[in-house]
Amino acid sequence: HGKRYHKQFAEAVNASGRPMFLETVAGYYFLRDEVAQYSNSWRFCEDHHDDWESTGEAVACRLDQEYFDVSGAAGGWPYMDFLMTGGNGCAGPIAHCPGQTDDNYKTEFGIWTITQSPLIVATDVRNMTNVMEQALLNKDILRHHQSTATPPGRLVASGKAGSDMCVGCQVWARDVRTDAGDDATLLVVVNWGASRDQHAEDISFDLASYYQGRAQRGLEGRSEAIAGVEDLWAHVDAPANVEVSAEGVVAVSQVPAGGCEILLLS
């Protein structure tokens, strides 16, 4: 009866006439592709903990949302659970005791934001570490996260054995708009650190196939020519570790193990 009960509860909330934000946990497993009609956000995985394996599990679960076509839109968002940026805390005066590296936290934040998960911070913000400031106060990244002008980002490339991209490397992309209203592409380029020696990787991604699908996503077509690249972590234009060919191949060098680059291509 879980499906019926969740629908009845949502209808009762709406009937109250009071503004409420309804998050469901088990509701996703009952409602599946109907969940956005009855929830403002929904959990869809096990609890997220402050360790790298748990972050990877949350991201793997997020891919299931694409399968059921519930990737999120204004009014209803898949929720990847708490952000652990900086460490979820431990005994002591405002102690963080991080369970992941700073690069791991940046990857966590990058994927949470490009997929437009609600951001609920589970760390003590009275003591802002460097990575917490880089992520939680990053207006360039948060501006796009908060915009509902375009759909959430999605995984568009993943390295596997025998492929040109390194094993454990990923590219997530989202169509966005600049402050001037121009079309742009947001990329989160991830090195999950699958290599045994956990080394930095060079990651290349061909934008041509991604741009070819823009019409299906309700956006105007565009050529593969990129006029500008901005590093949203460093807040710099034309970062030295990024090259874009005339054919639209984006090459990002030395992405740290467990880390990511967040790029805005315009």
C-alpha cells in the first residue's frame, strides 16, 4: 500500500493550504516515475556517509534516476543526501575529522551541484576549512545549481577498459545559460582514482556528440567551436591545464585522483 499512502499524504499536504516542502525517502521506491508529482525532493539510495566509497555509491544510485526518467525539474528534485564537505564532525570543539580528501569533497560537491540535488550541509560551518570555502561559498558554481532555466546535468562519458578514456574517469555535462543569456556548457570532469597507484589522469572528451543532442533537449543547435573556458574552482579564464581543439575535443590534464575540474565552456 506504500504507493497509495504516499499519494494520499501528498494530497493532504497540498489540501492544507500551507506552504510546505515535502521530501520522501522510501516514497521513491513506491512511486518511481511518478515521484516528482508527489514530492518536492526524494531520497533514492542508502544514507550518505563521510567516506569515498559512500560518495561513489550515491553517484551510482543517481544514475538510476536517468533510467526511470526522473532526473529532476522545478518543483521536484532527486536528493543525494547530506553534503559532507570538509568532514561530518567528531568530538571536540568544532572539529571536522574529515573522512575524505579535499579533492574527494570537491568531486562530491561538483556532482551534487551539476545534477541539481538539494544541498543540505552536514558539516559544522562555524569552522570553515579551505575546501569548505572553495565549495560552499562558490558563487560561480551555485549560480548554475540554482538556475532552473535548463535541465539538470547528466553523465555523458565514462572510461572503461579498452576505451580511449581512462578507467574510472567520467564527464558530466549540463546545458546552462550565462548571465548575458548565452548558451554555455558546464562540465564536471572526474578522476575516480581507479588506478592502483592513484595517480592524476589526463582526460579528453569530444563535445560533438553531446552538442548533436541539443535539439532533443529543447535547445538551439550550435557548432563545436568554443570561444572561452572558465575554471570555476580557480575562477580563472583559459586555465593552463585545459585545451580545446578546433574540432571541439576538450583535453584536461592532470585531474587529481579522486578529484574533479569544473569548467564553463562558452
